[in-house]
Amino acid sequence: MSVLTTVKEILRASTQSANRGSVTDETSKGAYWCDDCGERIRDIEVEGEEAPECPSCGDEMRFERSATSTGCAC
């Protein structure tokens, strides 16, 4: 088996799952972003209704809704 064939099989397998990257049954509606640091925290990982502080710089993060229908806030 060639390296190219192996890479093709890995890529094909990674796109076949309908539940990509989701570890929980909760559906994410978006993510909190820090514009300065580029940090991202999914909304389902945040407790409470208020925007969290960035773990790197301490600034308040902004919420951005997901544009995808898969529930992923990527």
C-alpha cells in the first residue's frame, strides 16, 4: 500500500461520519472568540449566560453563531 493510498483512505474515513468532532449529545449554537488571541471556546463548554474571559489575556470574548447546519461551531 502506498503512502498516497493511505492518506486517501484516512481523508475518506474522516468525512464519512455525520457526527464529526462531537463528543456530547449537546448541540453547539456557536463559540466564544477572543479577537486579540484567536482563542475559541464552544458555547456548550461555558457555564452561565455571560461571555467568558479569555484564558490567555483576560479580555471578554465575543459570541459568534455557527454558520453550519452540523451543529459545529468551527
